[in-house]
Amino acid sequence: MKAPSLRARLLLAGGLGLVLVSVLASLLLGHLFKQAARDNLDAQLEQDLLTVLAQAEIDDKGTLTLRQEPNDARFQRVFSGSYWQISSDNEPLLQSRSLWDQSLKLPATQAPAQVHSVDFTGPLQQPLRGRVQQVRLPRSQAPLQFAVASDRSQLDHEVARFRQRAALAMAVLIAAWLAVLVSQVHFGLRPLRALGRRVEQVRRGETTQISGDDLDREVAPLADELNALLAHHQRMVNRARTGAQDLAHALKAPLSVLQAEADGPGHHWRQTLREQSGRMQASIDRYLVAGMAADRHQRSAVAPVVQSLCRLMQRVHGERGITYLPDDIDPQLYFAGAGADLEEMLGNLLDNAGRWAARTVRITAFAVDGRLHVDVVDDGPGLDAAALQKVTQRGVRLDQREGSSGLGLAIVGDIVESYDGELVLVDTGSGLQAGLRLPLG
């Protein structure tokens, strides 16, 4: 199943987010409107309750009376939806004319002494909102319960109508926001489409690099990374092509010798076959190692590699009295690459140094500005400027002067280059210093 496009993902995520936020906003607005309308009704009921409380008194005979009944028409019209009532022990003592022959059935409360709001059903089964307070009047034998109530049907109707209108408004806003989202995604992805066209030009061979001059600031780093990838790929192709040419050239001489042996009397063909097959195997191994791609996902400790190679080279060149002196290398020093690559590069430098050294070969490793520096210094004759320039060119190797078929400096340079490193050769006046500048792990 094909994965959805980036455009579809952005539109889907943005659309779902808009719908979710809009639904939540609509519910929140409806709740806030309902709360505001209810608070307004409670404030009106509070005023009605204070009016009834202000008029209530107990006369000298102990009878509850009102100095003046509220003259509001709401309380005079029968079953108008606005009511007041004074009761004791749930028995009505006085009530508004609007209740006629009915009474308010107030629900029980946990805190009767406090002023509180209640929702209950009225005489005609209409929903009521009430305000209730229990008060003890002077000369009163027991606390009296004062209650005022109003029909909340209109409030519920207004809240429902507001929610419908809010939902409709949110639907219109969602449509507008989706249109903005589509435009935003379209214009936001335009730099990526431009980058895609330039990558296609590279694929077609119209250009070798992706131009990032007029790309947006957020996309330009991606173009730079793609250019680095293209450059790395080109280096790998060049290495493979050069390696194939070098291998063909290296195999040419042994094959010519074998051909001449086959055409001749063939008295020493076994020895010749062993020698030339060994040379060909060495050439194949050499160029296979040189053609390996850099593995930058590994981290390799430097100290164990240096110590192991020094022990090995001490045995190889010890008969000549060569001493390998590695410095005390930090065990926390790491190379950002494969350990086998570090062994190949450093092993070749140590072997070359051992071939040309008079007595000692010194090895140092340290970090400078986020780069790994490994230096191999011998006390041999060194090289002059012309020789240094020549030996770093491809096809000229120091070990060839000793008749060796191992890795040459040009191959080491190829491996170093695959890690974006540098091979540095410096004549110190008392020997040769070969340095590796590699990524630090």
C-alpha cells in the first residue's frame, strides 16, 4: 500500500485539528453562554428574594405577614412562571398569587441555612430555577424558608438557539480555515517542488549540483546536504573507476609473466605460478580494501588499535632494531568510522615508517577542534619537497620502492578522503611525519 503524500498528511492533520478545535470551541462557547445566562437569572432571583425578605415580618400576635406584597405583575398573573413562597417545615405560609392553589415543592438541600440555587419542576411541570434561603425573623418560633423561582424554559431555549448558531458559525469558519490551510500547504510545499525539479535536472545530467541560491532559507540546508551526498557519490564512482583501472594495470604484469612462462619451456612454472598468483591475490586484496565505502555509523577506540598495531610492527621490523613508541593515548579518544579502516590506514603508515626508520617510530593521537589527529613520525632520511609532491600523487607509493605489494599511500589517501579527512606528509628534517586528520567519534 502506497504511503500518503506529504500534502495529504498535512491536510488531514490540519483538517482534523481544525474540526476538533472548532467542536471544542463551540461546546465551550455554549457552556459559557449558558453559565452567563444562568448567572443573570440568579442575579434577578436574588433581587426578588431580597424584596420578599424586606417585606416579611412577625406581628405582635406571632403571625407572618408582608408589609406590602411585591407588586410585580409576574407574581400577580396565575401560573406566570414567576413565584415566591414562604414556608416552615415544608408547609407554605405565604405565597404569590401566581401559584394559585399550588405550592412550590422544593428539593432537600444539604445546607438549608445558606443561600443557594436549585432547579426543580413547577406547578405546570415547567422547569424552574429557584433561589432559596432560610431566615429566622424576630419573634419567629422557627426558621422560615424563603424561596423565589422563575421559569427557565426561555433560558434553555436561548441556550439551545445560541449553540445552533455557534455550530453554524463554526461550520462556516471551518470551511474558511480549510481553504486557508489548502493555500498554506500549497505555498508551503512550493520550495520542495522547486527542489524536486532541480534534483530531477541532476538525475537527467543537465547539471551536477543543486543550486541553492534562490531557495528558501529552510530548504537551502537540504540542498546543501544533497550536494554533499552527490559529491560523496561522485567520489565513490571515481574511486571505483580508478580502482578498476589500477587493478587491471596491476594484473597486467603477472598475466604477462604467466603467458610468457606458458609459451616458454616451462621448467620453473610451479614457482612462477606461485609468485605471480601471490602478486595477483595481493593486488586484488589491496584494491578491494581501497574500494570499500566509509562506514561513518561506527565508533572505534583509537588506543587499542594503536597498541595492537605497534606490537605487530615491532615483531615485523624488530630484527632491524626498530622500536615503536606509542604515546599514552586517551582511552576516550574515538574515530568516527570502522575500526578495520583505521587499522588499514594506520597499519600502512606504521609499516612504511618501520621500513625507512633508523631506530624509532613515534605515534601520537589527540583531538584538535573536533578532529582526530594521528601522527606517525620516523627518524629516517625523510623526503624533500619534490618527493613529497610526487609520493602523494596516485600511482606512486613508498612501499613500491621496497618491493612491497601492500597498501600504498595513495590507497590510504582514498580511504581518508572517503571520511572527508586528510593525509598530511611533512618532512621534519630528521625524518618523515605522516598524519591522519579524521572525524572524531
